[in-house]
Amino acid sequence: MRLLIATAQVPFVRGGAEMLADGLQEALTAAGHEAEIVKLPFKWYPPERLLEQVLAARLFDLTESSGTAIDRVIGLRFPAYLLPHPNKVLWLLHQYRTAYDLWGTELCELMHAPNGEEVRDAIRAADKAFIPEASARYTISTNVATRLKAFCGIDAEALYHPPPAAALLRSAPAEDFLFLPSRFNRTKRQLLIVEALALCREPVRVCFSGLADDAAYARETRDRIDGLALTGRVDWLDSISDEAKIDLYARCLGVIFAPIDEDYGYVTLEAMLARKPVITCSDSGGPLEFVRGGETGLVVEPTAGALAAAMDRLWQDRVTAARWGEAGRERYDRLDISWERVVATLTRDA
Amino acid sequence: MPDVSVQSRRFRPEGFGAQGLRLNWFSPLPPARTAIGHYALLVLPALARHAEVTVWTDRPYWPTELEGHATVRQWDGRSWPELNSADVTLYHIGNNARFHGWILDVARQHPGVVVLHETRLHELFAAQLLDNAPDETAYLSAVRQCHGMAAVLHAQRFVRGEATAGELADAIPLTELALERARGVVVHTRTAFREVAALDRCSALQLELPYTAGPPPARRERDGVLRLVVFGYLAANRRLHSLLEAIATFPGRQQLRLDIFGELDDGEPLADRIRELDLGDIVQVRGFVPEADLDDVLGRSDLAVNLRYPTMGEASHSQLRIWSGGLASLVTRTGWYAELPPETVGFVDPAKEVADLHDHFRAALAQPETLHAMGEAGRRHLETRHDPEIYVRDLLAGLDLMTKTPGSILGEAGASVAGIVAASGIRGSARAALVRRAAEELCRWTAVPASGKG
């Protein structure tokens, strides 16, 4: 098949969505398909730009290229998934979340615009009008599918894919630290983990890695570490190489990952592949599809006290931690998460 | 800011009722000297029984009694999250920039339902665009956009100081500008309803202005003198000069007394005119009277003179106040006033004001019992047609419908596309194809109504 992967990208910003598109292109190509990525440049401010980009996306004609048919379009990201095509399949990373589940929260910048409500309603109208055009609808997680159903009344099926370094992740004997590789921003709640660390009864240590895409939040977190006199118990590694990350996954005692309503969460899957238990929160979204509390890790309320108790428990009971790590890997293997399955599903006749 | 959880706010049921209607209310409030503030005090207690109301004011003080019914906050120019998280925002707009300029600023940025207390808004916009940071281009452009090039010629007369803003209110009402982002408009007169419906900007709803009738009034004994009263905000259209002329030229002028209460647009010229007409012993200018003292004022009077010409398209809170006091009244046969039941008021034709006033003075002095009958008929009309509970019930039903229609922003997107194409120089079939494609997609987009609050 000749396929186009339709996505949107903020110019000069590369993250999980870009890795997913690359992974999909590679997998499609490996399966013998001809695949290219079409990236629409994305800018979310002022809010009117969002609507202009929806309209712009709708005006593209991707039915054929140089006289040859484009067999299928796979839509990934807002607003690129709204591109019209007679044989379009969606694999939604997420909708424009500030118009949905983040509306009304401290994370919603759209609320601060005088016309925020109008823009929100127009985005919702666009999704309701154009998402059903797709002949088949998949999402990267059940969490994303649940939101789509709750807000737009549209059904979709979760289709999991492996994290980028899946084949390279390995395990080693646990050392004395918990690991969190993630960008520094408010949705990842590193600050909550620092607060929890201060409440631990055991001398728990945490290693953070990842660039800060919210500098103010990173500064706030650093100040809190200093204020709580936790400097000796926190390693702050900023950006690290893939090899270093794989090594830290292998050597850690467990992974602590407490984001707010994550869409999917590579961190959880990477931890499972490295045979490490995962501590997550009851409002963390995607990780809850994989972490079984008391089997492969711990699921706790998003409070410093609850997280501290969970961290202490892993620290105290290394045997159970190791058993949960092994169980996590077994669970991952049972879920049949593979690019082959993704490709077979997305290229199936609708 | 601490880390947060979004769990509690996810998947909120949509639409009114699931968690109660949340409503923003932008209005001048007492002690601002406008009847629209008193209207707020009348409506909000009834409204608060059905909705969670936040009242926004531009002042740091407000009547404490309001706090029993609503959250009251001073508008800071940036509380958009609060506005965006409500189900609907109501903007009360009249023609006085002092009271309504700041509300207009918000209404032109954030969508909502506009309650138009007047439809002639030329003075409001003229003040907004020309008073503080004068922008003649913006003013003339607004006039052209709403009323065409012919109206611009009138507007230029105003800019040159050859006409007053009030004189051009009929020719250049600029009503449409207040409805740019409106999802609906509420008016209080049939005339205003016809006008806003003709603009076809948004859904329109006509309601009877609400008023709670006070206790039955005690009327003074007749003593052969006809005591006239004028009160309220006394702009030029209140016809005080015509009234003075009518009194001065009335053959039995010594049987007349006139008390003028309220804020005057032109205090000095009026005092001069009273002296010129030698009316010092007949006419008293008494200034602003507190609302609480108005009952006594009305009780001591025989006939209220409540003229408006030109009308700004308003319903008169003052007229409801007069009826509540069981007082007979004279109104101009124009706008809302012309639609009033004839047994409840006496009409004055704007083309022959003095003659009509003389007729009414004569009839009142000859048959004072007719004034009593008129006052009673007015009070009955008030009690049956202007109940605030009925007003709130109909208002909520209207708001429910208005907020279910998609916002105007996609229409604006369509207009922007049309504007861009028009300015692009693209002609012929290429232009037609481009416009058709954009229109097709916008139509598909808007075919699905936007959701309610979530």
C-alpha cells in the first residue's frame, strides 16, 4: 500500500509523538509498504490559530500524488487527523486536550483567552464532524479511547505499540535508587515526588532525568529539593543518552511515574521491559492500563504521603520489588505489544 | 503553584442542569445612578433560586444585599477563566458610556447574551471611540460597517461638532456593534425586538421588564393644584424644555407645580430657562432623590411626566416605578411607550407636545378622578405583566435555547476567509473554487452543534 502518516509538529520540537510517527513509518516500510510522514506545522496561540489550522487541514487533497493514488491516510495528531481522505484510518495519540479533559484545570491555557470557550466549542465541533469520517478508529491507549467516547460519543479501539528502545532494555541487580526519566513539566509531577521523598522513613533516593520544558517548574522543583534538604538524595541528570537511560532502567530498584492523566506513557512500558516495578497514581491515566497494584507495582492516591509509603515499601522489601518487576515483564509479553500487530491492524481492510 | 490532579474535573456531564446553571452577570449596580442597577437588584433574587450567579461590577463597592444571592466581584480585565467556565454570560448594555463602557469592552471579547436596555447606542460608541483615545477612523469605519456610506456623512457632521451624539441616535443606532459576539440578545420592547431580529445577528428574545410592585400607595388629597413630577436620569431626550414651555404658556399656570428630581444633563441651561420663563414659583429643581425617598415624592404628586424623544429604544424602569406608585403619567407616543395600554398612560405626540400637554393639564384639572383611574390601571398592568418570577422563568428558557446554538466564531472564520479572498485579487473561476471549498468545509464543520459545558 501507499500510505501517508498525517501528523502535526511544533517546528523544532521533537518528542514522543515524533518518535511514534517515525516508528510507524519504519514498521510500515519493513512490512513492505510505501509510507511517508506528512507533518503540518502546529501553533496553538493565539487560540484562533487552532481553528485556522483545522480549516487549513481540511483543504488539503491527499487522494493521490502525481497521478498515483494514495491508498490510505493514517491520522495521528490534532489537527492533522482531520485531513480528508476516502480511506482514512485514525490512530489517535490524543485530541486537543485543553478543549476536553484539561478544560477547567490549572493546565488549561485556553481558559485564559477571552474567546477560549468559543474556540473550545469549535474544536469539539470539528472532532465530532470529522473524526467519524475515518473508516476505522484506533487510539494509542484505552485512556484516549475513553476520553473520545466520553466527550464526543465516538467509539475507538486501543492499539498499543512498543516504546522506542524496547529491544534494548535489559535488567540488572537493583541498586539503591528509584528512577524517573521524563521531561520536567507540571503534568509529570516531579515536585510531588520530591515532596513525597521528604516524607519517606527510609533513606530513599530518586534519580530524575530529562530536559525541562517548563523552566519555571524545574526551578521550583530544584528550590524545593534545596528547601527540604534533599540534595543528597536526588540525582538530577538533565538530558542523558539512550544508553545511559537503558543502564539506569537496568540498575534501578523501581520506577516512579506519577503523571497527571497520561495518554499512554512509554516510561511504564520501558520499566516493565527492564523488569522493574512501577509506582504510579490513581489519576495517572495510561500507566493504569499496565500497572497492577500489588502484582507489578503499586497504584496510590496522588498525595505525597501515599507516594512516600509506596517508595518506602519498595525500599524495604527488595524481594517483592524484584518479583513485581518480573511479573511486569510477563504481563508486557502477554499483551502482544508489537509493531507487526500495529501495522497489520492499521493496514487491514476497513 | 502546587502539582495538581485533574481527576475530579474529568468527564463532567454536559448541558444545563447537571450541576446547575452557572451564570455571569455584568451590570452597573447601585449606587450608580441608573435604573439598570435597580433592575439587577430586582431580578437577581429570583434568578439566584435557579442559578449560581457571579455578578461583575467595575466598582470596588456594591449593595451588600446582593451577596445573599450572588458572588459579587470587581472586574479586573483578566478573569477570563471564570467567564469561560460558566454556562452563560449576560451583559447589560445601555447607552451611557459611564455605566456600560466597561461592559461593552468585555462583551466584544467574550461571547455571551446581551441584554439591550436601549437599542440606540450611538452615544455609547461615540464616547468609547472618540472620548478618551479618539479614533475617528475606527468610529467612521464602525458607522460604515453598520449603516453604510450615507450614514458616514451624518457621522462626519458629529465629528466636526455640527451635531450631537444624541441627535444622530436614530440615524446611526450602531446596535449591531454590541452584538458582534452575542449568542443571543434580550430586549424589553416589541420595537426593539423587531430591530434586533432584523439585524439577524443572533437569537432574540423579548421579555417584559420586571418590577416588584410595592405596597399600595396612599394618594394625596386633591386641592385644586396639579402637582407634576419628573424624575430619573434627565438626558436631553426627556423633553424638559418642552415641558417648561407648556407650563409657561398654559393659561392656568398658577394651578400647576412641577418638581424635577434626578441628575441633569444640562443643569445650568435649565435653570436659565426657568428664570427666562419666570417659572421660579412653579418649578423646583430638587436634584437626585434616593430611591427610598421616591415613594414619598410620588405620593405627593398627581401626574408624572415621563416623556422621551427621541427614544433610545428602551423600556422605562421609571414608568414601572410610576405605576408601582399608582400614579397617573404622560408618555411620548413613541417606541415602547406607544405600545402601552391607553388606559394606563396619557399620550403626548412629539409633533405637538405643547398642545397635547395643555390638553392633559386641562383634563386633569377639570376631572382629577381620571388621574386616579389611570394610576390604578397602571398598577394593575404592572402586577400582571412585570412579575420578576415570570421574567426569570422566560429568561432561563431563552438562555437554554441560545446557548445550544453554536458560537459565532465559525461564522467569523467564514467571514475572514471571504475577506481574505476578496482582498487577494484572485478572480473568476479560481476564486469561485477557492471560496466554494472553504465554504464546504465550514458547512461540514458547523453541521454538528458544539457541545455545552464540559
